[in-house]
Amino acid sequence: MSIASEHLLPRMAGFNVIDCEVKDKDTLYLLGREDYTQRNGWGELQEAPPERRLAKRIFVVRLGNPDDKKWGHMHLTGMDTSKCAMCFAPEEKLVVVDADAKVWVQNPKTNGFEAGIAYKVDGGMLVGDMNRAKSFGGELLLGGTQRQLFRRNGPSDWALIGPPIEVSEAKFRDCGFHDFDQFSDSDLYAAGGSGDVWHFNGTKWRQCKFPTDWGVSALKCAPDGHVYISAGNLIYRGSGDRWQKLQSKASITLPLRDLVWYEGTLWTTNDYGVWTLKDEALVEADLPSGVKVCSGNLATRDGVLLLAGHGGASFKRDGQWTEIFHDHEVREWLETNRDKVWTPPN
């Protein structure tokens, strides 16, 4: 059973969850993307629309509010492949950024676009696509291809972290960054591409020796002092130039996405499942069936673990899983209520 309400269904109908974020123990965000295959009259042989033509929506669930005030939403247009993350300083905002570093921000006072990071050909710093957004304390960082990592200093104010890292023509398609994390400002790791792993000491970048050239999809600097990196369907643990491939006691067929630390251990997911680290090996997480179907993306903060994907969304707090909504509920509602689907004002 989920906590989805009649307020959510008309707004979630026709959308899939592609990312999620936790603000605090009572405030969760889901980033939705229009599922064009659910459009009325859509045929399998039709060409998919460009990503920028697919609307994005931010859904916020305020767990402490009564049911009629639990849900909120914002409608975004013109954005490419997108990610979301909280920014707590210099002001508190939810930030959505797309592959072209187009930036939309939300807080209790203002919603809207602000100047993002301009491409180098347009006089800016950006030379590749943005892949990931993360907050560390008050800071918000953005990571992208061509080995670039940016810090948000304030509205429309972005700075490149460290000196530029050279990218040869031969490495153009195989280099990072796809994900990043840090123990501190002077102990930061970023990785991506074909086993392209780098360390930043607060002054300069250094490339680390990594034992595989498989595509890197996620990275976590964990409280146990180790760095965890997912490459394909495998997890590596280590730091610097020393890495150990961890064993897996589960069948994992897709690249792993999102590495988070929760309840004293590592969690990871992809569209087909959720796994945790136990006794030096990845094992399938012990989840209720209604939670497992929400696999896809993970976020954690303030004692909450949020799991969200195409199948729906669930969260764990105080040792208890709660199912927020399931995709099948929304689809069933849409079949008989297309005339009631919420449409944004012009």
C-alpha cells in the first residue's frame, strides 16, 4: 500500500521518475520525465521526440503535512537529460541541471532558471556534458565529461575546481567525470569513462591507477575510509593506486547506479534491483516486494534512504520502509482518467 493521493495521480500520470533527492527527514524530491510512450495515440513505430521536448517535473512530498497539503510540484520545459540535488549555501535551493548545464532552481520564495555554465565555444568554461549533481554540506558540485568538476558559489556563479585537466583526442570519448565524492575539500575523488579515476588534494589533480577500463558509473567516499567505485556490474574498493575487486553473491546484469552509505554499509541500485555490501560481498538487499520495484536511483540524508525509479518510489526512515507510489497505480488511473490529467498553464 502506498501513500499516493488523488492530488499526486493527475500530476504524475504520464511521467517516470529519473532522479531523487532528500532535503531532510520530512522533505523528499522526485524528478520526473515525460514518458512519451504513454501519450494518447502513441504508436511503437513513431520516432522518439528529442529529449529537450520532453517535460520534466519536480514532485515534493512533505511527510509531516496532512494529506491535502503533502504534495507539491513544479513543471519544467526545455531541459535535456537532467539531474537534481540540494544546495544549502549560500541559500537553500533544490537545483535541477541538464546535460548542457542549464540550471533551474527552487526555494520557498522563487522558482525559475538562472544562468548556468556556458560552453567554451560561447566564451565559458564548459567543454563536455554534465553528468551528476551532488551537495556536500552547503556546497553544490557538478561533474561532467572531459574531466571537469564545478562548484556553485552562488546564483549563476560557477567555478572550476582545480586546474584544467588535459584531455587528449584519443581519450575524448573515454574519460570522466561521471561521478565524484569527497572526504574533504583536499581529499576528493572523481571518475568516469573507461576506468578514468582522479584524485584532487585541494591544489592539483592526479590520475590514479585503476585495475579495469570498464565504464565507471558511480563513486562513494565512505565513512569507513574507503572509496567505492562501480565499474560495469562490479564494485571496487580502495584509494589512490590500490584497488580491490569485491565479490558478488547476486546476479547483476546492468551497470550499477548510485552508491550511498546508509545504516553502516554500502547500498547500490540499477533499474533491476538493490544491493548492499555484507561480509565483503554484494548481496541482494532484503526488501519488501513493493519497495524493490522502485529500484533505479538512491539518495540519503538526515536518516532517510530514498529509492525511486520507473516502478515508483519508497523511503526508509526509523527502520521502516514506506511506499510512496507505484507506477502501476498511476497507469491504472490514467487508463480511465485521461480527461483529468493535470496540464500546466500556458
